[in-house]
Amino acid sequence: MPATETMPAPLHHASAAVAVTTGQGDWDTLLARISKGKTPLRFAEEETVFVQGQPADSLFFLVRGKVRLSVTSQDGKGAIVATLSAGKFFGEGCLAGQPLRMATATAVGDCSLMKIDKPMMARMLHDDVGLGEMFVAHLLARIIRYEADLIDQIFNSSEKRLARMLLLLSHFGKDSTTETVVAGINQEHLAQMVGTTRSRINLFMNKFRKRGFIDYNAEAGLTVHRGLLRVLQD
């Protein structure tokens, strides 16, 4: 993920943003201090990193590529809770005593990860003040994002939720005019993220395209234009 991650706020404050300024280079420098208990891994598209319900004994740092986090209910209903880009941790719940994975992590395209054993990371966070402060900032930013997602789900229409999700997936910032949505996201994924049907997603996507808010072609992928912010402001 870029050094600054900008998130459109829910409800009527479409231009508000929450920024995370920790760059991947900062993490690389600090994680280089971990001499033991880490393993570099590579995954191909749609390969599973871990499965919901498996023992949570490690966390992962996304070096390159993207990872999708999804959950499945006991009756088989599924939902995508996040799509993470490079420079992010996931699976960190193990550090707070989470015994089992709460979600399934799947590679979106080829990706490179750093697997870090729970005991080693816990020791580093205790001994390295700089790493601890950065990790707390990372967790706070994740909590803020999830709170915004929850408010968005409760109060906004599915059309506004889709607009916000497209802005998030394109890392749309306050100075952006056009941005490209992360690769590997299709309408079925969007339906799971937004909490609606694929047919509704298709309806809204066509509407956004007709209004000039988005463009799509096979080479450039899905492009979001600044006009999409109007959907959040209506």
C-alpha cells in the first residue's frame, strides 16, 4: 500500500480523511531487526494463506501484492471484510490471545509475505519501543477503518456503500482526480464487501459509468473519477 492510505469518511463527510503515514520502508527497517522466527513466503493468485478456524500462532506482513480477508458463517454465507495491499500486517489477533483465525486470507494475484511467529513478535514489541509505537498506530488505524465500515453499513444505502468501497479500493485521496481500483476485484467481491446482491452492484456500476464517475476497460481496469464523491455527498 502507498505510504499514505486515505479513507473517505462515511455519512455526509465525504471529503474527510484518515491518513496512515507509516511507509513500508519504515517497516522493512524495523522488521530487519528480527533475526529469528520469521519466514519469507510466496503465494500465487487465489492460494490460501490461512483458513478461518485454524490455530492463530503467527502474523503476516504483506511485502508485495494484495491479500483478501473473508469470513464464512455457520450457514455458509460469505463476506469479504478487507482487501489489503503491501505494507500491512494481518493475523495480528494472535497477539491479543485469539486462539483461532477469525477469517480466511487469500492471495489476490501473486504476493510475497513475511510470516512472523507470535512469540518473536511479542518479544520485539516489548523490547523495541519504535516498533511498538508503529504497531500500535497500525492497529489504531485498522480500528478506525472498521468503525467507519460499521457506521457505513448501518446508516448508508447500498449505492453509497459501493461508492465508498470503490474510493477505498482505489486509495482515493483528497488531491486525487482519477485512481485505479486494485486489481483482482470483481462484482461478486464488491457484493460481498458492500453487503448486497451482485445484480444490485451491476445496476449501480452501470449508473456510475453513465454518469462518468467510473471507467472500465480490459487494459486499464476499473478507474474511479473524482465525481464519485458526489454520491457520498447526496
